[in-house]
Amino acid sequence: MKLIPFLLYLLDDPSPAVQDEVHKALKAFGPKLEKEVAPFRYIIDPDNWIVLEHILDSIKQEELHSGWMSWLELGNSKSGLEKAFVNLSS
């Protein structure tokens, strides 16, 4: 959490190299990032929030992709289908 304010500050850095590293660092938080940045929602510049939303969307897509096939491992059961729906809804 201590790094979040600094990373958010650097979101609009003019250097593409800095922006790339900031995006990587934020993505490293994984699904926890949404909760970590929530306290800063109304402090962040609207343009930076849009960038952050793209990062959050990317994390969600990666989570869905990585977990999608795992429901098949549960076999032909209701629990497998249930897990697939949970993945889709989150």
C-alpha cells in the first residue's frame, strides 16, 4: 500500500519507460489493486483514473483467462458450471 501513492503520481509521467514500469508495478498487485487504489479514487486526476481503469480491466481479463479452463477440471458436474459462472461474473 505504501507504494501506491507514488505509482499513481507517476501514471502520467512523460517518459514511456517510466509509464511502462509503473504499469508493470501496478499490474503486479493483481486483483488486490482495485482495493488498494479505492481510497485514492477522488484524489486521482480523471485522465489518470482512466489509465488506471485500463490496467484494472487488463488484470480482470488475465484472471478470467487463467481461471477459465479450471472449471473443466471439475468434470461434468454442477460445481464446474457454477465455477465458470462465478468466473464470468467477477
